[in-house]
Amino acid sequence: MANVTVIGAQWGDEGKGKIVDWLSERADVVARFQGGHNAGHTLVVGDKVYKLSLLPSGIVRGTLSVIGNGVVLDPWHFRDEVAKLKGQGVDITPDNLQIAETCPLILPFHRDLDGLREDASGAGKIGTTRRGIGPAYEDKVGRRAIRVCDLAHLDDLGPQLDRLTAHHDALRAGFNEAPIDRDRLMAELREIASFILPFVKPVWLTLNKAKAEGKRILFEGAQGTLLDIDHGTYPFVTSSNTVAGTAASGTGLGPSAAGFVLGIVKAYTTRVGSGPFPTELEDATGQRLGERGHEFGTVTGRKRRCGWFDAVLVRQSVAVSGVTGIALTKLDVLDGFDTLKICTGYRIGDQTYDYLPAHAQDQAKAEPIYEDIEGWQDTTAGARSWAELPAQAIKYIRRIEELIGCPVTLVSTSPEREDTILVRDPFAD
Ligand code: GDP
Ligand code: IMO
Ligand code: MG
């Protein structure tokens, strides 16, 4: 198994960026395969903090980075993010960054629609990042999208644009919004095309060649399994498949390419946006987790909801993504608690469940069944070896492994790149 697929096993923000950055030292290629700039991946290297939304985290080390066909790409955001990272001293050229020709574009009216719908939804709002992700994926499956490769054929765009604008103008009319200004859109596309096109390559070919040469590919998932369009807490989800299986379809490699599936798991639970969250703590303990963990969204700055570790959800994620091992992150945030709680099941009405039922109403009513586990007073912050961990912290990790039925491969003990404990090298499997 030369490759590693990193996915979030909760509701996103598990620390995928830190772990991908750490692993990318051993990788030859890093590939994003779904989502878009709704992601917010934070990397801390010495006194530098890098925040990436669209670019694969491998770019910070200069590792060949590719944006696969499964990603929806906002070309203006792409340009801004490249400029921002270059400003931080990161070298980015078409030699180390490639974009798949078949990525659908996120256009300004996708962003408008995302916001208009959220504003009109009242209490039912999803709490999206308002970046146009959902509307862009809708156009992809509706076979109306403008794709990256169209930027090289803008003069032939007429009929495609007719279909696309007819669809959106009808939606916009429903919100009392003016029709799309086609001339302006074409001018904007022409202007951005010259920046994007040098990066555009047949990424599936790059990756298949890398595979044939025995190179190590690291797939970087965005969001988390509980935000997956099929397996998540629908409708409070994102609009892509976030499970590990998407690494193949979202890049143009066969299903065996995923290799070692590394599920990133926070030592407690957070969620940003609306939707069910059985172990949520709306009290001082939740506040304490949020403060210690600095739980504010990278993309929107929103406060993340916090709660106890939910072993039921992670066990479910391990199953639907075929997780080989987990990286347990933010263990240090739990330092100093007298007692920790782990959710081992749910009570819904007079029934108990050892999985999260599919219906949103049942999910909303799920009451956690907890077991208590003694906390630890010593610090785990900055630990780089197993031997530095307090005995109770090790017990907590072991109990999590038992409950989720999956071994811990890495432990992360601070935002800093090197504060990571390697238990088993995922690339060595
Ligand atoms: P991602 O979306 O999964 O990449 O995660 P984010 O970057 O959105 O959120 C994780 C946050 O936790 C970031 O600010 C990281 O710098 C930080 N972080 C990652 N690992 C650890 C850790 O082990 N301990 C602490 N205290 N912070 C961490
Ligand atoms: P990373 O990769 C956490 C959430 C939004 C919202 C829902 C739908 O940093 O883990 P969207 O804009 O995708 O249509 O919003 O999904 N969401 C995330 N939550 N981390 C993310 O990415 C997220 N990307 C989207 O808050 O609830
Ligand atoms: Mg994030």
C-alpha cells in the first residue's frame, strides 16, 4: 500500500491539514479529490501559520500538488489563494501545482444563490460557507456546468451558456434578482482564463503515471464523513461525497489507489453550521472545550459547536470509509478535566441504538448514552512520544480504539507540525 487517503471522520475541522502537511514529507504527490474552498485547513510550521481552502496542503512543502476532477473550483479564489501563499514565501508554479481539466467552475452566481437560499431558509438554514459549493455541484450533475477545460474554448461557449443562464435566471427571478449579465461574465472568464490555464493538465494521467512509477500519492479529503451527501446528517451536509471511496473517482484512479485510509478524529467533537449533534454541550464544559481548542471556523470565523467524543459516530465513519487507522488530534485540549465522557450509544424514545439512524427527526432526538472515564492532570501538550503521555491519556486512547474498532496510527498534541506521535507509519503498510 504505497498511498494514503486522509479523510475527516467527524464533521470536519478534525486537523486534516496538520496531518496532511506532516505526512506530505513522505509523499510524492498530494491530491484534493472533492469539495472546494469551503474547506479550511490550518498548518502551523514554526512561527508561520498557513490557511488553505482550495490548494492541497502539500504545496507548503513544495510537494507536487493536484486538484482532482471531483473538486469544484472558484478560479478567482484560486488566484487569491495562490497570491496569499506566495506572499508567505510558498513557491507555486505550474510545475508543482496542477488543476484537472474537468473540474466544474464555481461562478459568481453560484455564490449569490448559496447566500440567497440561506437567507430565505430561516430556521431551516444549513449554515453553509456561502461559497457556492452546493449550487456548483448541482450544475455539475445537472450537466450544465462550465468546466476548467472550457476556459480554453470560450468562443464556443454560447449554447452551454444559454442553458446555464436560462436555468439560473429562472432561479434568480424567484429571488427578485436581476438576470445574469452575460457580457460581464464572459469578460471575467476571459480575464481569469490566462491565469488558470497554465496550471491545467490531464491530472488523471499525471496520477496514473505516478502510480505506475511506484510513487506515493497522498489524498487529502476535505470536510468529514458526517457531512457526506450520502452518509452524513442529511440535509445538514455538504454537496459532495467526503468518504474515502471518492479519492478514486475524484482524481481518475481506480478504487485500489486509496491505500491506507487514515481517518482524522478529534479527541472530542465539534460541528460548525446547523444540524443534529447528539453530544453537544451548551454549558460551561462546551465553552471550555471551545476556548482550549480555539474552535472558530477557518473559513467563516464562526464559533464551532463543541461536545464530548462520540464513539458511535466515529465507528460508523470507520465503517463507511473503510478506515485502516486513525490519527487522534487535539488530545491536549482535554488536559486538566477531572472526568471525560464518551458516547457509546443513543436513546431515541424507548429504543436504544448503536448507530445513528438515517432520519433527521430521529437524529435530532438522539440522546447520548455516556460512559465516564477519569481524566488526567498532567499535560499532553507538545508530546512527541508515547512515553510522554500520562497513563490516563493512554487509557482514554485505548478505550476509543476499542469502541470504534480501529487502531490509533498517529496522535497530535498541538497545532505545530512536529508535535505528533507516530504509532505506525501509514505509508509503510
Ligand atoms: P481541518 O479542516 O481538518 O484541516 O482542521 P482545521 O485546520 O480547520 O482545524 C483544526 C485546528 O486545530 C487548526 O487550528 C489546527 O492548527 C489545530 N490543531 C490541529 N491539531 C491540533 C492538536 O493536536 N492540538 C491543538 N491544540 N490544536 C490542533
Ligand atoms: P474542512 O475541510 C467543517 C459545513 C458547513 C455547513 C455544511 C454545508 O475544513 O473540514 P457548504 O458550504 O459545504 O455547502 O456547507 O458543511 N462545512 C464544513 N464544516 N469543516 C469544513 O471543511 C466544512 N466545509 C463545509 O459549515 O454546515
Ligand atoms: Mg477546517
